[in-house]
Amino acid sequence: MALDAISHDDESAKGYERVFDVFRERVLSGEWRPGDRLPSERELALQLGVGRPLLREVMRSLDMLGVLDIRHGKGTFVAKADFKVLSDFFAFYLAQEKNALDDIMQARIAIECQAIRLACERATDNDIARIETCFTRLMDTLEDPEQGGRADYQFHLAIVEASHSQSLMTLYHAISALLLKSHVQRRQITLGSTEVVEAHIDSHRQVFLSIVAGEGDMAVKRLREHFSIGDELRRKSIIAAYTKGGEGMQPRS
């Protein structure tokens, strides 16, 4: 490749990064707020001292990332935060990691333990009613891994949302797709075990009652016990399943 071509590509890359940084800074600083209509392409190109093709490239990238909302014929607007964009990013990133679900579980525990403490202080009557409804739904779907896993996820989501912490809710929603997958997988593994069903109901009930009582320390304790019980019962279910499945799979002498 010719030297002038390399120099041109390098300058284009630097120009792209500079314009991208300007857009990012204006959004993060609050100069451009969600719903604001951006100046025209011509005006922005003059302000930034770049060509319109490069400007369009940056804007298309930011549109794909969910930062901007390009509406043909109407202009370009700053987009409102979209949990799905962040969730898709986490799902794509973590799908490449060997222990993605284990990492997600650790993040989930950290988020939920803080959320349940806040929920004990901030939960409204509506929040309590929603958590109770989710608990009832959870009991009604014990024999259905798909619906049961979704009900389990909704129960925990209701607790996080009862914290009324926007940061915790944003983080939780960002990993929601992977959490839902984890709940369904756990239900599939533990399906059919009476011990698991009874322990599952009781641990959720204890978590719910601690929130109703407004006892933050106890709620965190019950939630951690819930996670520990769930891991132990899942481990037993896996061992039992493999033991049962292996009865006819022993090597012949």
C-alpha cells in the first residue's frame, strides 16, 4: 500500500475517533439530552471541521449503538436509554466466555443483595403486591421449566425494581437475557425432585416474608441462603440424573 494511502487512512481513523468522542462527550455531559434534535448534518460538519461522509459514518455507528435515533426526513435525535442494547452487548460479550453463567450469577448475587436491602426500606404496597403475585405464579409453574424459569426470574426482578435504584435496575436489565436463560436451565435440571420443589418454595417464601417485615439484614441473609440452597440442590439433581442415566451405560466386562 502506498505511503499516502496509509497516511490518509490514519487521518480518517483519527477524524472518526475525534468526532465520535465529541458526540459521546456532549451526550454524557448532558449538553445533548434524550429527545433533543441534533443540528443538521451541514451545521455539524462545519462545527467539527469534517466532511459529511465521515460525519454520517459516525452517526450511523451511534445509531446502531442506540445512542442516536436517525429518523429519515425528520432529523437525528438523542435516543433514550434502551436496556435491550446493553443487554445484547453483555450477551454477545459473555457468550464468548467459558464461564459466562457463573460470572453472571456472581453479578446477580451482588446486585440482588443490595437491592433487597433497599427494597426493605423503599418498597411500596404495590411493590409488595407485585412480588407476592410473582411468588404465586412461581408456585403455579413448578412443573413447567420454561414458564417456571420465567416466573422465578420475574420474582427476583420484582425485588430489584422494588429497590427503586435506577443504577441497580439498569445493571439487572442489562444481564436479563442471560439471567432468564439461567433460571430456565436450572428448572430443567431440578425438575421432578420433591426435595427441590419443597426447598424452592420455602426459600422464596422466606425471602418474600423478610421483605414484608422490612428487615434488611434478615432479607440479605435469607437471599444468600436461597442462593446457597439452590446451588446445592442443583448439584444433587445433576448427580442423581447422571447416576440414574448411567445405570444402563456401565462398561461391559
